[in-house]
Amino acid sequence: MYFRYLLGIFAFSALLLVSGAEAQSKLDSGDIVESLQKLETVPTGVTAALLRKQASDSIRARPGPALNRPPLSDELNSLAQFTVEINFDFASAVIRPDSYRTVGRIADALHHPQLLGYRFLIIGHTDAKGGREANLKLSQLRADAILEALTTSFNVPARRLSAVGLGEEQLRDPAHPEAATNRRVQLVNIGN
Amino acid sequence: MTRSSLAIALTASFIIATPASSQSIGYADAISGLAVACGADIQKFCKGVNLGNDRLRNCLNQNQANVSSQCKAGYARAMDLLQKRINAQRTVTKICDSDIRRFCGGVQPGDGNILGCVLLAQKQVSPQCNQAVTDAGYR
């Protein structure tokens, strides 16, 4: 059982080393070790501050409806990353106890030897229900809450993490802007 | 949650949470024990209190007259398990100090580089260093 747990962490961590589209196929045990060895140079330039500015600019520059809204940042999609679902209380940044384990899994991945040298963005996303500005603010508070849990409960050094909320500006399923799949937390490897 | 499924969940969390030798368990397993034992009490007495920065501990303490004994025990156990892993990870460089000097002297310091060297030098480093690395969940 422990070995399968370790394999799960490896798979989780592997996604943070392999960029973009390749990542989803790297979950077979045979490929996992290979992808961990195939360390690619991770491009930087993406920062929390930059994304925050892009998001608020986006709300002014693209005032239209959420349906089929293109993503704010194509570059984000090309970076090594993984996405998780974390449940919060309604309209709140309080993490529900049934999601504590998921935050712990993020911590386990960040403590994996292969990832110790990298820094990460924690990105909060909402669906398009409710106000656009409100969603931007809420997603930032939620990303902040996860960062705080990781750095104070799970021993992740704060210098390795930054948090940003992108609200509904980077919908996972723009054809269905109110769908649950848009409500997610993304962890992105932004290099060393 | 029915009583029998709660009993199963608690038993399961205890089985997961019993490590072999001095090995610490991971953060996900440690914290999920807390969530199972205290989920109901947190919703009842600590709604709006977030994970992190001892906030839950303070809230559960303030409400200790009403908090279930299962939560009290579960919380204490989870904190103990978390601290074991944190301590195990923090002492690796100290326990491996002489091995690092011998085998990883040329390695640029920085998270991961030295640990990576120690992992690769598994056959050369001391048993206590290898044990520390295993206990910290790095292998």
C-alpha cells in the first residue's frame, strides 16, 4: 500500500516536471521514472504579479460574456503543472475538511526530491457564476489560503510559493463557463 | 456518516498512520486523519476557521468542553504525525553532514541538489544517513 502511495506521489510530481500536453500521458508507471529523468528547462517570466495585472487588464479589455472567452495566458498552459479540485465553503476562502488531504498531497509533491529546487505558482480559478471582479478577488483569497496552509502546516518554505487568483479569466471549459470543472486550483512550476 | 462507516474510516486512518520503524508518514495521510476525526466538530464549532497557523487548534481548544473525544485524540495524533515528518525532513542534512562533506562536497548548495547527490550516493553513504533519508520520505 505504501509503494502505491509513493507511486502516486511520483505521478503527481511527474506532472510538475513535464510541460503541457505531455503531462497527462505520463501516469503509466513505466513512463513515470523516464519523465522524472527527462528534466526540461522550465521557462520563467511568468510571475504572480504579472498574472495579476494581466487579469485585471483583461476584465477592462475584454468586457464581454464568459461564453467561449479565450484563455488569458497561453503560456500558462505550456508550463509543467497539475490541477486539483479543492472544496471551499460557499463564497469563502475557508478550505473544507474534506479537502485537507488534497492540500497535503500538494505538500508531499512539493517535498519530493525532484521538485525541491523549483518555485511554484498557486493559481485559483472560479467558474463564471456571479460577478467577474468578485470572482477575481475570491480566487486570490483562496489561493492565499492554500499558500498559508502549505507554508504553516506543511513546512513548505514561503520563498518557493506565490499565489494568484485568475477568477474566470482562464476558464477550463469556456463553452460551459458555469461548469464545476472551471473551479480548480492549479500549481505551476515557474523554474528555479 | 453512519457509525459503522465512521468506525471503518477511523480504523483505516489508524492502519495507514502506523509507519514501519521510524519512518514518518506523508502530509496527506497525516492531515486526513485530522479531517476524519474532527470534520464534524470543525463544522459545528469552528465554521469559518481555516487550516493553517494554529487557528484550528486555538478554536478547538476554546471549545474543548464540547469537542468530541474522538476529535481531541485524532487532532493530537495528526499533529504528532505531522511534526514527525517535519522533524525528519529537517534533520537529514545534520545527520548526513559528514557524508555530504565526503561525497557531495562539490555540489552547489540549494534545495534538492545536495539531497539529490545523497540519493545517488546511496551505496556509499552511512547507514544512519540512508535511514534519515528514508524516514523523511525522500526515498
